[in-house]
Amino acid sequence: MELRRKRAYDTPDASDGFRVLVDRLWPRGLSKERAAIDLWAKETAPTPELRRDWHAAPASEWEEYADRYRAQLARESSDALRALADVLRLHPVVTLVFAAHDADHNHAVVLEQALRELP
């Protein structure tokens, strides 16, 4: 399985394969038709508290946020993470879709790493 990441507001493409929205909230102003989402995996998204903390924190706290999200994925979201991985393994190409502006510092980066590390 090939994992990719893409912003929700970027145009969907056939090469995206199976598109998975990994945000807890639906992207503002984006219709379901335009988003072309195959699966909404909100159970693996950061908790509302963690998301609020990240939006309030300076960008320099990225590593702390990523560590907290990894801990969430290992504990309270571990069953959802494994269930998501089971579904994704059925598809040759999977694109994790997220709404964040920063493509390099967002939860989809951490989620992709966590999925790659699963046996």
C-alpha cells in the first residue's frame, strides 16, 4: 500500500486512490461531492482538546504536539488506528486528506507515520 497526504481543498485526482478524511471536523466550505472522500476516519483524529491546544500553540511546539498525538494513537485511539489500517491495506494507493494549511506540520503527518509503523 502506498500512503500519500493531500489537503482537502486541493483538487481530487484519480491517482489519489482511496481518499480518507482524517480530520474530526468536516473541512469548512467543502462539499461532499467536491471532497470525493471514500472514508471519514474521525476516530483517529486528534481529540478536540488536543486540537484546541495545537491551534493555540506556537509552531515551535510541533514536536510536543506530535508526541501527544502519538500517545493518543497508542492509547485511546489504538483500536481505531488498527481498524483503519485493516481497511487501508485493501487498497493499493491511499491518500490521507486533511484541512490544515501547513502540509508538513499537521496530524496527518503523524498518523501516516503511525500507520507505517504498524505490523
